[in-house]
Amino acid sequence: MSTTKPHVLIMPYPAQGHVIPIMELAHYLVKEGVKVTFINTEVTHKLVTSNWLNEDGFGDLMQMVSIPDGLEPWEDRSDLCKLTLSMLQTMPSKLEQLIQTINKEESNKITCVIADGCMGWAVGVVKKMGIRNAAFWSASVATLASTLCIQKLIDDGIINENGIPLNGQMIQISETMPPIKPENLVWAGFNDVATVEAIFKLLVDTKDTYRMTERFICNSTTELEPSAFNLYPQLLPIGPLLASNRLAYQAGHFWQEDPSCLAWLDQKPERSVIYIAFGSFTIFNQTQFEELAHGLELSNKPFLWVVRLDLTKESTITAFLDGFMDRVGSRGRIVSWAPQQKVLAHPSITCFISHCGWNSTLEGVTNGLPFLCWPYFADQFYNETYICDIWKIGLGFKKDKNGIVNRGEIKEKVEQLLGDKTFRDMALDIKKKVTSTVQEGGRSHQNLSSFIEWIYEEDIFQGST
């Protein structure tokens, strides 16, 4: 019988919202004695390792490696069209070469590959090499369901063969799932046709991945998405994968966290502070940025606001913020990146103004917080529908005739959300259901345990003795 540890290779899509949850999965595997090689693109690798925490606790069982994405070092990775097409052309052969190099060492062979569902091509690569494989979906299962029915959307004339929406009729994948506008499909919410077509090209093979992979695990739970899981029973909920088991020490961030805001929160009354954060991609123009600031000022509530250095491209923001902070004084705090799980778990937080990325959604839900929803692109519109219409724990903002969420709308929605106890009561009820599923005996906990047992199955070891 082999005494060699299983060796799992993990590869996320190179975006903040994909790296963090699959890194949490890596934590669980290492904790169970599994050796993990974690692959990032070269640029993502530098970002993640530069913000590595001493508390990560991976030890000798975890190694970080990188492969090129095909772009030159100086090229802009926020150009998702160029990045996606380059990855599809370059990375399959690089992944195969890396695995071949690792497998030259007999006692260190890769026994399983876990690929991000948005990198489904990787499943084809490793299946051809005779290596066990699993896919991991970091977003909502409703989003995955929309990609699994791409052919039906084409056949029904809702999108063309390049993923471009052809009409504005609402889509409902099943009677029990929330409806969605075609322009809010995960690949369709970009500003230019070329990017929509590139992302669609990346996702169009998801159905083949679903069919080929031996396990398809999801960072979600049946308590949040019963209809989506009923539609695709082969999908295994193992989420939410959060860092709460390590007191919210979270690996995989692209930016350096500013923990000083936690001491500031300690000085604020319970359930008094609005937390505002828009993830890693959202961009505001000058007008919208200033309207948000004025709305926070008018709310007369304490607030903690994450303002990334690239949240706006305008050069006048610094001067504006100086004057803004002079007016609000100690009632407000701005940081460039926050330890979000710790912030959302802090007793002083009363609500979350969010872009509704799935990670942020899960983090807010597991802390029993009501939301004010401000989606930007991709799956975030679907998540807003969950929050506002299905779970009923939040409100969305309305834009004016110029496409701006103005200061009056922000003030009004803050008052409406915080003035109605129903939102918090519903949020606390959902928190109880979701947290129970990851505890011993819960369905997600059982599925994760079974998945780890599958990794340890003896026949996974390809001829090791």
C-alpha cells in the first residue's frame, strides 16, 4: 500500500474573486494532510505572494508556482478580452509542461487536479494525461446554470453563437429560479462586444467540463440556492468556504490589507457603521464617485469606505477626498483595502453597501448583515436578485436619467434599510441556516469531507508504491 500523500494541483482563474475561495479550499486540503501545488499566472503569483501572511500556516505541504498567461509583463491585465484570448492560446501547453516536470519525481506525482470552472480547458488537458480531476465553481450556482444552458439560449434565439444578446426578454432557467435579463448574463455584462465574445469563448465549454470532470464542487450551499442545485444534482455544495476557522486570516489578496480600521471600528457603537466596498474590478467616474461621497455625508451615519487606488481613473479624487474627510471628520474612515471578513464580523457594522460579488455576498450573509446592492458586471446582477428578491435581505439603488445613483437616492435607501427591522431579522435567519451547513453534520461539511476522502482513495495514486 502506498504511503505517499496525495498531491493536488489547484488552478484558479486569475482574478481576486476566484483566487480567494479556491485558496480556502487549499487550506482545508492541507489541514487534512494533502500536498497542494497552487498555480497562478505570473502576474497574479507576484500579487498574492507579496501579500502573503505569516498566519497562512501552509507549511511544507503547500507550494506556490506560476505559469505565463502569454501577455508581456507591461500589458494591462484589466483588458479582459486580450487576457482571455492570450490565456486560451498559451496556458494549456504550459500547464501540461508543468505537470510533466513535476511528475518526473516519482514520489511527488500529481494525483489530482482541481481547476476553476472558468478554466474548463484544464480539465481536458489533465484528462488526456490520465490524471483525476475536479472542477471548482467560485460564484453562485445560478450563474453556473446559465452557462450550462448556453446551447438552449442560442437555440431559443436569446443570444447568438458568440454570446451576444439578441433581445431583451427576461430569461428564467427554471420556474423556481430567479429571472435575469440577457444583458446581465455572466459573460454579457461588459462594455464592448470583443470582451463579451472572449469571455463567452472561455465559458462555452463549461457544459463539457460538467460532463467530463469527475467531481464538480461549488462554493455555495443548498440553503441559499435550492432551486439551482435541484436542477443540477451532480453539483456538490461545499460552501461557503470562508476563513472564519482561522479567525479570518485570509490568503490570496492582491492588495495589502489595512488592519488599522479595526481599532477605529472598536470605538464605534454596536450596529452603527455602514461598510462600503466594491471589490477588485468596479470603476466609477468622477460624478458617480462624488455622488456616493455626498450620499454618505448626507446619511449622517458613521462609515468605513474601501477606496482602491484605481476605483476611479480621475486625477482630482485626492483633492476631493481631502475636503470631504475634513467635513465628515471622525465619523468616516477610508482605507485602500480592508480585512473584509474581520470588518463584516465586527459588532459595529450595521449594513453592507456592496458590488454583490459572490465572495462579498457570502461574507455578508454569514455575518447576518442586510445589503444595499450596487452591482457592476458579470454575476453581480444575479446576486443582487438573490439578495433583494429571493432572500429579501437588501435593497437595490435606482439610477437617475443620466445613469447616476445620486446622493438623495443613497440617503433614502440607507434610511429605508436601517429603518426596517425586517431586513436584519431575515439576514440573521439566513445566517443561522448557512452557518449550520458548514458545521459538522451539515450538508456542505459532509460533502467536503467526502471530497477529501475521494482525493485519498488509493487508486488515485497512479502506480505509486
